[in-house]
Amino acid sequence: MTDTPSPVLIESDGPVTIVTLNRPDKRNAMNAALITAMIETLESLRADERCRVVVITGAGPAFCAGMDLNEFFGQEDRTAASRERVIQNASEWRYRLLRHFPKPTIAMVNGGCFGGGFSLVECCDLAIANREARFGLSEINFRHIPAGPVSKSMASILRPRDALLLALTGRPFDGAHAERIGLVNEAVPAEQLLAHTLALAHEIAGKDAAALRLTKESYRYAAEMGWDASLAFTAAKSYELLARQVNGESRDAAVLDFRAGRLKPGASE
Ligand code: ACO
């Protein structure tokens, strides 16, 4: 009897945790087992103090072929309620858990990225792609729509003309184009992808963990708020940060050190 491989692999590189979608035979299409494993993985990393930055990538030639079309669209035997629950679960872990994960996240798009894979990229804070990776909002090609969190993800990250052009045509494009339209931060040659992504992840991991967390929270919520609410929210977050201790000392001390020229956060170490 052979053991079923885990649908998610976890590996540490110091403070950086690499989470790999591991259904290479199905091009890492997201089925219920993979979704459950991702939820469990992120919940365990939330509490793991050694993990400061999470990198998400795919095993084999693809990053993520989207939702598992057999499991999500071929389940007429499911009741409407259980189908709804499965679909809700499939969306929530991306737009809620991943998007608001308390540590910075980076999508490392190693290969093909389709349909639901787009929201995985968008719900990560940053993304680096293999220049040759193929992307596609392919739903229209099989008479479907970018469902779940995908439409909202695209509306959040792309210019309207780009989002609609890609969604209405289903045209495939490569990592270099993904960089041009801002879907990813950078596209690099395949052989540089890992080193490049890890360098970025380690750069971020070297920053203050509480400041990283609240920087991300401030950005995510400010993006959804009006100006006044946003200013009130970030003021509260600033006080929260100052109230926390750094190495047993108040952060006010760090601010005083900065003012006195004893601390230069912008300088390289
Ligand atoms: N759901 C379920 N199985 C999938 C999916 C998917 N989304 N994508 C690929 N697979 C399976 C194939 O059925 C095949 O399985 P089999 O070996 O048992 O026949 C296996 O993965 C390999 O697929 P190939 O097409 O042979 O792999 P290739 O490397 O040539 O192409 C690619 C990869 C480009 C990702 C291609 O599989 C593809 O276009 N997949 C569909 C992608 C897509 O349109 N996703 C959108 C889903 S809709 C949504 O997410 C809402």
C-alpha cells in the first residue's frame, strides 16, 4: 500500500517558510484536501514564532491550475447546502485567511497559473513569477465566470481595462506580461526564481515583526476604508505598536534613539 502524498509541503529556510502546493500530477488544482491542508498549514504558521515570512509555490511544472474542475463542477450528487459549504470554504481561506494572514506572504509563481490560482497570487502580499510562466483567466473558455474571490481579486489589483480584457477573452499570457500589468511585482528567469524570491523574503524577515504585521493590517484595511476612518485606524495601530515592547523596552525608546541619531532604520546592517 502506498501512502497518499501530503497535498501541501512545508519547508523552512531560517525565518522563511516555503509552503508548496503538492498535487503536481493535477497541476496543483485546488481540491478539498489541498484546501483543508492549506488552512491547517496557515493556522499552524500563524502561531509559529520561527516563521516570519511565508512563500507559497507549486510542485512540478505548474503553480496552480485553479479549482479542481472534477471536484468542484462534477459533484451533482452533493446536496446544495454541502456544495455551498465546500465552495465557501474554497474562497474563504484565500480572501480572508491568506489575505489577512498576520505575516507577509509572497507568491512564487513557478509555472502555470489559471482561474482560482489568480486569487492565490493576489491574496499574497507580493508575487514573483517565472518569466515563462503561463497565466490565464480561462473560465470564459468553458462558459464559466471568474467565480469565488477571483473577480474581486482582479478588480483589486488590475486596471479595469486589463482585468476585463483578460476575463472576457481568456487569453493566456506570460510572467513578463503579468509584471507589466502589475499582477506580480517582478518576473525573472526560471533559474533565478527561488534565489530571487528568497532574497526578498529574507530582506522582509529581517524587519521588526510587529511593525510588519501592523503595516500589512494598516494597508489592507485602509484600502477598504474612507480617509477619516483610515486615519483613525492607522492612528490606533501606531499607538498599538508603541505600546508593544521591543526587547523589554518601550518602542518610544526606539523613536527617541532615532531622533537622537542613534538608530538608522534605513541604513544597511
Ligand atoms: N482541475 C482538475 N484537474 C486538472 C486541472 C484542473 N483545474 N488542471 C489540470 N488538471 C489535470 C489534468 O486533467 C491532467 O490529469 P490526468 O493526467 O489525470 O489526465 C493533469 O492535471 C495534467 O494536465 P495536462 O493538461 O496534461 O498538463 P499540461 O502541463 O499539459 O498543462 C495546464 C497544464 C496548462 C495547467 C492545463 O492542465 C490546463 O489548462 N488546465 C486547466 C486550467 C484551468 O483552466 N483552470 C481554471 C479552472 S476554473 C477555476 O479555477 C474557477
